[in-house]
Amino acid sequence: MIAATKKIAGGLVATALVMGVAGCSTSEPAEPLPGAPGARKGANAPGAPAPDRPSRPIGDGSTAYTGPQPNVQTPQRLEPGEKPPQFVVFSWDGAGEDSQKLFSHFREVGKKHNARMTYFLSGVYLLPEEKRSLYTAPQHEPGRSDIGFGDLQGIKDTATQVRAAWLEGNEIGTHFNGHFCGPDGGVGTWSVEEWKSEINQAKSFVKNWKTNAGLKDMEPLPFDYDKELIGARTPCLEGQKNFMLAAKDMGFRYDSSGISKQIWPKKTDGLWDLPLQLVPMPGRAFDTLSMDYNYMVNQSGTTTQGDPSQHEYWGEQMRDGLLQAFDRAYNGNRAPLIIGNHFESWNGGTYMRAVEEVIEKVCTKKEVRCVPFRELADWLDAQDPKALEWLRTLDVGEVPKEGWHKLLTAGPPAAPAAPAEVTQAEETAEAGSDED
């Protein structure tokens, strides 16, 4: 198991917003667009068998170059008048394999229902407890982590899952290391240079896991992490501004730490801003954030195992809320739906069941692509900027008044009235911690 006193990964996060927004599948692989910006050369179509792969060790052999990632889809630029696909991104904060075996379980769910996902790995899950002094978080003493460190079995299992997930076409991002939140040394107080230190340490624990854990006989992770790591979600959704300033200098291409309505994304400081989204909370007069933790906070507060008689209902509430969010995008503006989760059994595992049911229902629909953030960023980079500008004029659940055939065939529609800006201060609520 991962030896950790685990702080709830939600921390200080958005919980609810009273908003008057309207309620808003697997496609055949697109043909590659030769020379499209963001295209990943040599990638195989999803589901194609991986060929015999080279393996060139990097550093101590914890990672290796094994060629282009298999089972990924090259982006295709929209033609004038073409309706965009419905992207759905399922992402996992602090991904690691412990005794619950949820990482391996959702890999199988993804393979069954044609869903490839983003796993935000916590670097300290590959660093053994006895080597904890190798980590010095900004503004903290060496060896401190609010989510603990790895143990030998947890490191073995997590490395095995990360390796298999990447070969299946999933993405390995980062959730950084110690998961420090709040005003006392939390990530929201870190400078740009402190963020760079945290990022470099997260990379180091992945690039040197075999040496640190004494597991030199295990197979390497099949990628160059300096090149593969292009995106993240910050702990507790804090510190986004300085993180993005650091990340753009370190080869990152996107961040998913923000909060937004279900509208088409844009770039901020040179990175794609792919935020969590405000989605329906069925039976309640407000929206909540598209994350399991936020549904839980609205149902049982920061108690992770609330009233057992409510567990089934709470799971159905999350499932139905995410399905309503999907429907209003799929039948409306086709904005990508971004969903965040944790490998946790909060409230009897009801949120894990809810997410699995959503994957099964939406990822098998026509014109839907359940893909990692990296693939979404590739697709966005491949598009005509005028098309993205046109798409960003559509509000939540809004269908183009003159139809999709007008996309790039006429001027952009009039932009809707600017909504009141959603600020993190307005949308956050203090949360406690739990101990495993």
C-alpha cells in the first residue's frame, strides 16, 4: 500500500454556485491531418496493437525511450461547417495503486468502454518513506508531506500501473508531491521559483524511482518524463497563477486547476486552461464542481463516510449530475466536459460507481471522444484559431442559432453578454483532512 496519512485531495476547492445555467460519444478514429500542429508523429490509432518497441534507458533506467506512445489519436482539423466532436476528459488526482486496486480497475474500465484518461501522479508515491529526506517542499522542512510517502509494495504496484496505462494510450501528468494547502506554506503561497523546485522534484522521483526504492530489476517506465510531462492539476486548486508562469518555461502545455462554466477553453499565459467545470447538482438549486470531492462535500461535508443509508442516493446524484452536464454539452455547444476524481472509497465507494457508470454511458456514444488532456490539447492546437474563437462565443448548452454549418463559413455569431466572473474566492469552502 501507499504509506500515507492522506489529506483529502480536494482541500480548499469550489463547492457550489447558484447559477441560472441551462442543462446541456465513441467516434471512429479521425484520419490524421498531415502536418497538423500538435500532431504526434508515428502514433498508432486507438486500439491498435503496439509493435515490438525499442528501449533506450534514460538515467538510472527508471525510465526509457521506447518510441512514440501507442494507442493515441492524431488530431484532425475541423472542416468548414463540421460539427466538433464531444470531448470528455476523465482525470485522477494523486494517482497511485494501493490495496483498493482502483488504478488497475479503472484501466480495465477504460479499455472496456473506449475511454483513455489522464492520471495525475503524485511523485512522493514513488519515493519510499526511508528516503523521505530527499524531498524538500518549498517553505517546509525536508521530509515533510501531507500525503505521506510510498512503501515498497505501493511503489511496485504504482510503477506497474503507470507503465501499462501509458502503453494503453493514457496520459501521465503530475499532482506534484506533498499536497500542501492553505495559507501556511501551501501551494497558493509559492513563488514561481518555488514552483519550479516542486516540479523538478516531482520529475526526479519519477526519473529515479528504481534507485530510490532499490528496485533495479523492475521494468522501466516506457517514456522520457521530461518530454511526456506536459500538464498538471495543483493541490486544492490553489496557486494556479504562479504555477502556470513556472510551467510555461518548463515545457508544459496545459493546466487543469481552474474553475469555469461549460464553455470552450482558451489559452492563458501560453498554456491551455482546461479547468474543472460547474455542473448540475440534481435536486439542489446550484451547480457544483465536476469532481467527486465536491459532490461529497455537498452531501456529507468533510466526513468521508457519512450516513450509509444515503450512499446509493449520493452516488446517483453525482452520476445524474455529470450525465446532465454531458447532455447539455453534447446537445448544445459541444464544449469539452472535464471531470476530476480521486482513487478513494468515500461514502462507501459510491462516487467510484458513479464515475464508472458515466464512462459506460457516454464513452460509447456517437461522436464522443473520451481522451486524456494531452490529446485534447493536441486537437485544440490543430484547429483554425477562427474556429475556436467562434466556438468560444457559445454559452453553456447553447446551440449555434444558424446551425453548425455556419462554422468557418460565415463570420462569428454575436458574443453573448459577458457573465459575472467566477472567482475562486466566491467558489471555495474550507475542507478538513482525513487519515488513512
